[in-house]
Amino acid sequence: MSLDETKRWYNGYNLKGISIYNPRSVVMSIIGHDYDNYWTSTETYEALRVYIAMNFDGLNEKITRMIAGEKVKVNTAKFQNDITTFNSADDVLTLLIHLGYLTFDFYTKEVWIPNSEVQQEFINSIEDGGWETVMKAIKKSDDLLNVVIQENEETVADLVEQVHQDNTSILQYNEENSLACVISLAFYSARKTYIMYREMPAGKGFADLVFVPRRNNDNPAIVVELKYDKSAETAIEQIKNKQYAECLKEYSGEILLVGINYEKDNKKHTCKIEKAEKI
């Protein structure tokens, strides 16, 4: 069985810098010779649904950002060590660490969803009741990846704009970091066939988003640069001038450069897509 796929599904728990697998799920996967969600069925995601419905001080936004692949800050010191006393988003997130739904970086005090198996539990939990716009973005994410690969700039801009407009009540959308969260959410399904990196060291700076194809996948690599109140063309020029595609020098396939800009005044998104010259 593929080690890369095993990592995607079951690895990612963090213990002071050491990456840890869910051992039960690995064993069940090998016995069944299949990659699947081996968390214990219905009551697991029903319990998770109860906790994430407690929208203390922006908990919905933090959960949405983690589903999009981001890490969020958390203060674990206030937790009362029980499953009934909750006074803040930090209390709920700390409980979810204890229950194994999230993992925690002791040094940066950040929390995130560790792997694809747990990610699926979050999707199961938000599928009904109050999270319709997030689920809509996830269900349309296959379409976005396809139109990027087809280099259909106008449709890419339209789909990103739709995800943005649908989720403005959850995400504070006023700078490039929030735009990156929306893009990550819109590209949700790409994680099945790509490894996605945020702020990846590349060339003479950091690329906003880089999608590296997983093994046995013929899709092109994708480098995305985001702009706020500038232009998609400016984003493409930055990718080229700062040589962001250098981070893919070990990759021999096709590379797409994608620039996306959000105009604050008219709330419009624009997109520019080019093929990179061979490194």
C-alpha cells in the first residue's frame, strides 16, 4: 500500500515536533487493504457537531479556516478539564485536541486538523445545519480545479467570487490572508491529488499557494499568487520576478502560474493563468 496515501489519511498528529499516526486506523487500513475513515461511525461526528455548533467568539470562522487547511491560535491554559464547561472558542478547541479531532503545536500554540480521516469527520459534522455555504464551496471545488487546469480564467474568477460572497458572514474578508483562506476552501477537493502548501519558501520570497501533484498523477503543478486591490497580471509578474516556480525544480511536469486579484470597491475577482517556462 502507498506510504504517501497512508500519510495523507492517518498521519499528522503533532507531539512537540514529532509527527504521529493514528495507529488503529493504520492497522484497520492494512487489514482491509483500503484507505477509509475508520473513526467509529455516527456518534463520533454527532458529538463533534455539538461542539462546533457552539459559536463562541468566532469559533465558526476558526473551524472554517481549519477545514480550509489553516492553523489557528489557541490558548489551552483556560480549559477546565471537563466536557461540560465551555466559556470560549479556546475551551472548545482544547477539548477537540483531547478527543483527537485536532492536533496542537506546543511551541507556536497553534491547532489544526491533522489528516484526511479527521477532515472527513468535520465534513460529516457540518453537512447539515448552518454550514451550507461552506459545504457548497467544498462540493464545487472539483469544478474549480478543472477550470484552472483548462486555463479558463473567467470561470475561475467567477467561482472564487461565488465562494467569497457566500462566506462573507463567516470570514472577515479584507486582506490577502483572508483571500488565501477562501482560495484554499475553494480548492478543497484538490487535496486528493495534490499536496498543498501555504506561504511556501520559493525563489526570492514566499509563494502564497503551491499545489504539488501527488504520485501517479498527471495534473500540472500550480503556483498561485494572490493580490488585494491590484491586478491578476501583477500577481503573475511577481511569480515570475521572484522566481516562485524554483520551488518546483525537482518536478518535471507542466507548471501553471495563477494570479488572482480581489478589487475591494466593486468586489470583483479577476484571474490570469499562464504556463511556466521549463526550469
